[in-house]
Amino acid sequence: MRALFRALFGLILRVFFRRIEVSGSERVPARGPVIFVLNHPSGLIDPAFLLCLAPRRVSLLAKAPLFRVPIIGFFCRAFEAIPVHRRQDAGSDPSQNRETFETARAVLARGGAIGIFPEGTSHSEPQLRPLKTGAARIAVGAAAALGGEGGGGGGGGGGGGAAPLVIVPAGLYYRAKRTFRSAALLYFGEPFPVEPVPLAQGEEPPAEPVRELTARIQQALAAVTLQAGQAEVHALVDRAQRIVSTQDETPATPPSLMDEFALRRRLLAGYEVARAQWPERLAAIATRIDRYEAALSASGLDTRQLTAGGFTLGRVSRYVVKAALVLVVLLPAALVGVVINYPAYRAVGFVATGIAKGAEDALASIKVLAAMLLFPLTWVIVAVVVGLRQDVELGVLTLAVAPLLAYAALVFFERLDRIIGGARALGLFAFRRWAFLRLLAERKGIQEDILALGRDIGAA
């Protein structure tokens, strides 16, 4: 059952996100006790990523109220989640967390893996929140128990005793977490062992080792996430990253999300230095980026559509022929898919916006849950109608084909959107060449300003 749900949620994630990448899986120990610690930017989407994409079977710690929600609670139990009782949750008794910690430590003693979000709740703040101590308390207690087993081998290491407990920091990076068909990266950082502290049977971990380990977890998570003092800094770095990474020639393959993430980290680090040492230069670059993006927006373009060598006659002809063939092939299925699925699509957005009430970190989760209900319900209703009006066999066929029609519509309109963007860029190139070249020159100038500032920062 768990494998079935893992495959189902993996498919749902692949539909919601156009690009998903996992980096650093080779750092995760194949055997032995592991605690995954993650940042928490996007509600129920975050645990789904770890459950579906981690190279280990994971038991997540989840807030106790989720177990009382009908559908979500069923999935929590199916994935062997461990309830956490928080003081801020109505009806929760924090004293029950002793049992929570014992259950988590038992999983680790068997050589298993657990996942924890030490920030406690999901959020949309520009940096990590101060971490709760639960992850460190579990780790210190489990490491003491494993260290006391001697050669008793509870950790799957075999032969010479229990394998040491390892903490693996993992960063979740969403290019635009509330946007359908965006991109997401799960990045496993460098693991580190937990040093055992002698504890008597049933004794709680002492405060000082817990504080020290919590600080180390915070540092490890900061190394696999993007940190800034204000949301506006992330927005500026996002725009600067798109400009810096855009090349005059369209690359054969787009940069990996890991490369994108690494570039953003460098830009964020550079921003902090520049703000302290060269605030005027930084403000001038920010102003120049604003003007450039305003001009792009007025032309209806994205910076990636400005390619100096992208409009040769041969390249444009090949692109037009290929795009036309794809659209012609997909058009009939896409039209039927739109007719069937558009009401559910609009309903998902309406329901998610209404329930989230501006909580950006919850929006994607609600969209996914609403889509899991409304789209299959739509397909069943259409199949029943067809079955009653025609025959049962045709109704069954409709139920089988409806998801494929939805996917055809999705691919069609994504391709159509790219074609429209390319056509706008071609029109600007053909009929307002001076404006096209001015935008190219301005982008090049901004790139040179950013790189020059980066060189000065490196030399400082």
C-alpha cells in the first residue's frame, strides 16, 4: 500500500511541477539510522517530496491534528508517520511527546530513517525560523541508545556494532512555490554524525548538547537553503539570476536547478557584501534591473526569449514546422480535454484561494488536495454520463481516456504559450530591430555590472 501511494504522490508532484530535480542523493547513507532535517516552505508538499524522492524509506514526524483529518490522516498512517503534539494545536497534549520520541528512537534503533521539519510549521519568511529542539532531543537520545548497544547491532551496520546515527540536512527549493507547473529541487547536503552522550535509561538529554546540536542543524540547513533578511532581496536576486544566466545563444539543455540554486546563493552572499561596502553600486544595479524588466514587460517578453543568434531563417523555419506539427497533432485531444477539465481547473483555483486566505505556504498544498478530488470526480461524472447515454463500455473507455486528454491539454497550452512568446520576440526582432537590440545591449550591460561587482567582492 505504501509503495502504491508513493507512486501516486510522485505522479501528482510530476504533474504539478514541470521540473523536479534531486541532488546529493549519493550523500545519503544506504544503511543505518538517519535523521533527515528539512526546511519547510510549502505545507504538505514538502513531506511529499521527501517521502517520494528520498533514497531511503522514511517515517515523518507530523503534527498530531493531521491524523484527525479524514483523508490526510489516512495517508499519514499509510506512510507510518509519527504524531507530534504541539502546544499551539487545540486538543494536543505535549506530555504525549515522550511516546513520540520513543517511537522515533525505536525506528532509528532498527537502522531506519525519520524526517523532521525543525522549524515546526511551514512559512513564507525569507530565511529559516529559529529551530525547535525536538530533532536534537531525538538525535541525542537515539545516539546514546545506539552507543550503548555495543556489538548488539541494531543499526544495520553489521559485524562490528551499531552504525552511528547520521543527520542529513535537506533543502527544498521552489522557483515559484504557489505556481502550477513551476520547478522544484530537493538538495541533500553533507551528512554529519551525532556524538553519543551517556544517558541513563529513561533520562532526558541534557540541555547543553541539545542546544549545540540544534545550532549545528541550523547551520547545516542554512547551507542547503536560500537565506535573506527580507523578501525583497530574494525578489531582486531572482531577477538578477535570470539575467546573469541568460546566454545570447539558447543552450542545448537548460541549466540544472542545482546550478540555478548555487548561482542564487552566490548572488545572495554578494548582495550582503555589496550592501555593506558598495551600497550606491548595488542601488544602481537594482534600478537598472527594474528599468530593463519594465521594458521587457511592455514588449510582452521574458529575458530568456532574447537570443541574439536565435532568429536565423533556417532555425525559425524548423521551429515553426515542428511547433505546427505538435499543435496539429495535439489539438483535437486538447480541445476535448479543455471542455472536460476546465471547470475543475477553475474550481481548484477558486477553492485553494478561498481556503488559503493569502497563506502562500499553504496554497500549493490546497491546490494539490483539491485537484486530487475535483479532477477524478469530473472524470467519473463524465464517464457516468457517457455510460448512461451511450453504453457502459464507452463509459469505461471515457474514464480511462479522460486523464490522457487532460494531459494533452496541459502539454498543448504549454507549447502554445512558448510559441506565442517566441512569436513576440520574432516580431520585435523583425519590425522593431532597434528595440530588440537595445534590450539585448541593456541585458549585456547589467550582466557586466553584476560580474564586475562580483569580481570586486572576490578581491575585497
